[in-house]
Amino acid sequence: MNSFRHRRRIGRVHRVLVGAPALSLLVASVAGCSATDAAPKAAVPTPETSVAKLCRNLDKVLPQKLDGSERNDPDPSSELTAAWGSPAIILRCGVPWPDAAADADSNPATVNGVEWIVQKLDSGAQRMTTGSRLAYVEVTIPEDQVAAVGAGPLVDLAGPIKKAIPKGIAD
């Protein structure tokens, strides 16, 4: 009877030891999944079909790096949104023309042939929206990066925007 208990006890220890690596793999895989929870969030625009097509074209030519930051697309995943770095610089394509464009606080700017309306948000972040394009593209730079990146992201985005979204006035 004692030997039965001893074998049973060894069996438990064996199961625990064999189960420990499996448990650590499970913990590691769950921890790996939580990285997605850290993905930036961005509301997906709902443009008309013709504008959505232009935005999908833009998505195909967007850079993997923006002003030195790696692409880190936001959640939920969409061809109408993109992000780079952390905290993320967020791009949304197919947004409506911003009402704030008429505000005295907004400033027009042209960077490498792409016109932008520049707004400082209450959070300290900066939002730029393209003008004179058949689809409006919005880029938001977090407050702590505004001074550091300057116009760098807009320089990097000018070529893809000119390539994918023709000049004109969006409806």
C-alpha cells in the first residue's frame, strides 16, 4: 500500500513538472496576445464607395516607416486607417472635411505639393487634413511628438497621397 501511495505521489509530481512548461507556454502566448491590446485605436471612416477605393489605393502605397517610426496599424484593422510608432501617429482616409477648417485657429500649409489644414487639438495633439484632394486624409500627431517630428510625417506622406488620391474637391 505504501508503494502505491509513493507511485501516486511521483505521478502527481511528474504531471506538475510536465504541466509547468505547458503552463509557461500558455502564459507566454497570452502575454503575446496582450501586445495587440496595446495597438493604437482609430475610428474607421465610412466614406462613399469611390472615396473608399481611393483610400484603399493609398493604403497600398503607404510607407512602412514614417519619419523613422515603424508601421503599427490601429485597431480595428482597416485599409482606411494606418499608424506608425508609439504613441502612434494615426492616419485616417475618407474623413469628412473638417468644420474647424473655418476656425481662426486652423492654419493652411502646403508640404511637397499636398495642401493641409493644420489644427491644434485641446489635447495638445495636432491634426492635419488634406485639402484639394478627391479623398480627405487626416493625420493626427500626439502631443509629445508634435515638436519632435515637425513636418517629417507630412513629407513622408506627400508622395503616396499624390500618387493615390488625385487633386480635386471631394463631395
